[in-house]
Amino acid sequence: MTGARIAASVLACDLGRLGEQVTAAVAGGAEWIHVDVMDGHFVPSLTFGTPIIRALRRITDRPLDVHLMVQHPEHYIAEYADAGAAVFTFHPEATVHVQRHLAAVRERGMLAGLALNPATPLAHLEEVVADVDLVLVMSVNPGYGGQNYLPSATEKIRRVRALLDRVASRAALEVDGGITTATIADAYRAGADSFVAGTAVFGEPDPAAAVHELKRRCLTLV
């Protein structure tokens, strides 16, 4: 690996300054913009739908990395593809025919991602590893921004990296939850290459400088 991909999460944005803050994060080097979609059922919170995807598509040409924390994510594949999502990640516990839905995501021209909660066993991934373009390791229990990184996530990242390497998968390995300048290096060392950062970017006075510093913490390890 030669550096970290930062997916700046708009969950932590001041939505009244969405364009300004996203533009600043991109200027700092954020490769992706991350959007958390929550339905109030799979997780307690209720957040964004396709209108914000369309708004972001007008603001930036960066890939929109959409993480669906919803029941029956397959119902939304076409809708989010049409809105401009580039990555569509969902949880195996939220649906039944996981492989079918991963294939459907790819058929709509998006990267197919599978998210693993802290208690989700890797067996879910092992059965469909050939069908994923991204694995998202949750380093918090999903539903809220601003949580602290769970130390146990580091070993899980190592296990996912070992699995991907064993089958020569080129899937991205993304981590979401509690990513800060204090935690990103451990996750990077463990094998992650992509990092969702919300509060660590948009909770700082200068989002561009915050993204730059997160990336620097990884580059110093190369």
C-alpha cells in the first residue's frame, strides 16, 4: 500500500455549509465522499436519502461512497445508482440473498460492498468474497457518529486482509467508526486502505488540513 484513501463522511457535516465543507475536504485530498443511509430500523437513527446524493453529485465529481444501514437494501439499488452513487455497501444481516444483491449492485455500475458489524462473523464474507469490490469493517456499532474506535476492530481488519490476500482479491478494505489521527495508523498497519472519517474531518475548523493530516499519519508508516 502506498497511502490511505479518505472517505469524508457528510454525517458530520454542517448541512447548511455542505458545499463549502465538501469542497474543502476534497481540496485536502479526500478521494471519496461517504454517505450514511439509516432507516431507523436496522439502526436507531434516521438519516439521508437520495436527495442528498443528487445534491452531492452537483457539488463534486468525487465518487459517492454510500453505506446503507437499512432493512432490505436491495429495494434501493436502482434508486441510488440513478442518483449517482458509485459505491453501494450493505449489511448481510439486513437481507437474505446477499450474493444476488451484490451482483445486482455491480449490474447497475456501482462497486459492491459488504459491511461487517463488530459481532458479524467473517463467514458471511467468505461465502461471497469473489463478489465484493469493497469490505467495510465497522469499528463501532453502527447508528451514530462520533463514537470511539473499538480496539478489537484492529484484529478483525487483519483477518479480513488475510482473507482478501489469500484469494488474491483486489477489493478495497475500508474501516468506519472512530477514525481519528490517533487511530488511523493502527487500522492502516492492520491492512486497511480506505477510511471513513466524519468528525475527524468536518468537526475540525479546517477540513482540508484535517484530511491532509489523516493521510500523513499513514504515509509516515510507508
